Amino acid sequence: MGFDPLETVRVVDRPTAIALTGISPRTWDRLEAKGETPRKTRLSANRIGYRVSDLRAWLDARRIGTP
């Protein structure tokens, strides 16, 4: 399968973002209240999500140990 340019900007909803990161909704809420979750992307007046690329970068930044 080839490179999909939309994959880098694909946006997922909050429940999907939480599931992809593997943390609980309660932990997500706590991190969000402290401003420690990936940035949100507004798709419309009533729809907000998270870019998959931002989720990947956020997870990479939270890695522990040397590469």
C-alpha cells in the first residue's frame, strides 16, 4: 500500500483518540484540564477532534528511556 497524504492530517473524535492512546477517559480529562493533551482541531461549529499526527507526536514525546 502506498503513502496516503490524508493520513497525516486525519482527525479522530475524542473517544477514538482516547482509545488510540490507551489511557482511561478519566486520565484524559485530568491531562486535558492541565493542558497536557494534544491540541484539538475544530472541524465545524459542533465537531472537534484530534489529528492522528498530533497523537503520534504526543505519544512519542512521552516515551521513557534512551532510544
